[in-house]
Amino acid sequence: MARLELNDLRKTFGRGEDSVEAVSDLSLSVSDGELLVLVGPSGCGKSTTLNCIAGLDSVTDGTIRIGGDPVNERRPEERDIAMVFQNYALYPHMTAAENLEFGLKMTTGLTAAERRERVESTAELLDIDRLLDQKPKSLSGGQKQRVALGRAIIRDPSVFLMDEPLSNLDASLRSTMRTEIQQLQEDLDVTTVYVTHDQTEAMTMADRIAVMRGGTLQQVGEPLECYYRPQNRFVAEFIGEPAMNMVQVTRRGDRFVADGFEYPVPKRADHLSSGNSFTLGIRPGAIDVVEPQTGAATGTVGVVEPLGETSHAHVDIADTTLTITTDGPGTVERGDVVGVDFPPQRVHVFDVDTGVAVA
Ligand code: ATP
């Protein structure tokens, strides 16, 4: 177990005009045994960050510490880290058992019998003991990923790094493996950085989420903290499904107004100047359907997407469309004219230009 710290980490690829700053001044710490999920859209610098921690990419600037020790100058195999990749990275000519054992041969001075014992106990833990004699090509995607996880676990490293390990699996297997990895990580109590672009994976698995965009850290916090108190518009729209609704409004006296929309300024937004424009954010699940002309706005229901227990309905209001989550099927139907309203504590207010949350 070990604490992992990144201080002002910067990684630039290339030189001069063609250079790309993949990671900018990233400072982050992951506690002993914590599962931190790095999440963000494609190209935001997640994998580069992970590769720098692993030592697969050199660092342009900044310090990486594991258990308090700077590791920038250490080779990957000297960092006591195990990494799991999206494409499994198993040796095709080796059986599952040999793949598991390989990591042990490289790093420890165990006897053959001790290695065999570790392979067996790891295989049992991951429920792949029946597959030990098979080569990767005869394993399913899920089985391969279990072997890859086993190869990481067997070395008993200080830090696990996982780069989109579930991306190649189908939806139902992904959801099962998500729970299993989370359970495994909790049982093994190993400091873990898990990279994904999937916000659901981040929300469901993480002790804390670190949201990245364009190489910079946007917010670090527990999943529900990022969901309920996003620090900026980017985090607000990235976390949560369907995405948070955004409405451009102007404050006029004690109201936020837009075409077809009027809402009392919540108390905590009272410091915002009248006459200025803002972006209001409202989660689809926070919106109630009310009688027309009684709520914040009245609109016409467009597409309704039934999901069983809930539906997502799109309500057109002047030049805005709000997505709302309703109970079950039949609560609203296409063409219905409905009012929409929401409690003041569920309204987020963002600066129009910077996107920073201002109330
Ligand atoms: P994805 O989810 O698509 O893997 P990511 O968030 O992991 O994306 P990175 O792979 O870290 O993003 O890439 C960050 C930026 O750095 C991108 O603009 C990418 O093109 C650039 N980049 C990454 N590796 C290299 C490299 N070896 N040489 C040049 N540019 C690179």
C-alpha cells in the first residue's frame, strides 16, 4: 500500500510549433487504498497521466511520488506498480498460468513451488482456475481481462493502474466486471488509479473522481459531490446521464428570465447582479411536470424515450429543449402541453463566459 502524489505534473509531446501539451500542471494525491477514477473525454490526457505514473512516458515537469519517494527517475519495473490495459496485453504463446506467472518471475525471488501456489490462489480469487492451461486465443474477452487482472494482482504491487480495462467488453459483462473490480480493489486495499471516458463507470466505481479536460484537472471529489456540486459547466455536463440541461437567462430584478422561461432567483444567488446573463443548469431528474402556466416554463412534449421504470421526455420551450426524467411510461406523451418546475436547491448557476459555478 502507498500514497500516490502528483505535483505540478506536465507532459509535452514534440517540440516547437507542433508540440502538444497533453497534461498541464496536474496536482493530485491518491490515498492509501483509495480508488481514484480519472475521467474525461477522448484526448484529455488521462492515458498520458497514467503512463507517466507507470514510467512508460517521461515527465516534462513536476514530481511523482509513491509512498513519499520521488519515482521520476525510476524505470517502470522499479516503481512497484502493476498496470492493466484495455487490450489485455497477454502473451499469446503462453497459457493463462504462464501469463500469470510471468510477472512473478521478473520481479521476485520466489521458488517454482511458491510461484505455482500464487498462480493457483490468484486464479481461484478471479474464478479462472479452470482456464489455467488455455492460451489467450481460446479465452473470451472477459476471461482474458480476468487473466490480465490476475497478472497485475499476483505481484502484490503498491499501486494499480488501469487504463479503460472494460472498454472491449459488452455492456452486461462490463457492468458485472465493474462490480468485481471494485470489490477486488476494496478487498486488496491497493491504491488504484482507474482511467475511463465513461462517466457511469466513474460514478459507480470511484472513491473519488478526477475530471480532466484538455490536459487540466477540472474537479476532484466524491462522485456525488461532483454530481450535486459541479464546480463548472464542463463537469456539470460531463457527469450525469442524461446531461444537465442548460438555459441561458438574464437576471431581471428577483427573476431569471429567458424567452418562455421565468424563475425566482434562489437566495444563494442573490449576490449576482441584475441585468447580467447567466447559464442555469438543471438536472433532468430534478424537473417536475406541473400544470401548464404554473411553473418556470410551459412547453410541448417532443420525443419520449421509454426506459421501463423511467422515461426521458424532451420538452420544447421557445428556442430551448429541456430533457426531463419522468416516472414510468405514459406520464407525458408526445404533443402534450406541460408546465415544468424544479426546486431552487437543484438549480446551478454558471458564469456565461468562464463556465465557473457562481451559485
Ligand atoms: P483517450 O481516451 O482517447 O485514450 P486520453 O484522455 O487518454 O484519450 P491521451 O491519450 O493522454 O488522452 O492524449 C492526450 C493528448 O496527447 C492528445 O492530444 C494526444 O493526441 C496527445 N498524445 C498522446 N500521446 C502522444 C504521443 N506519443 N505523441 C504525440 N502526441 C500524443
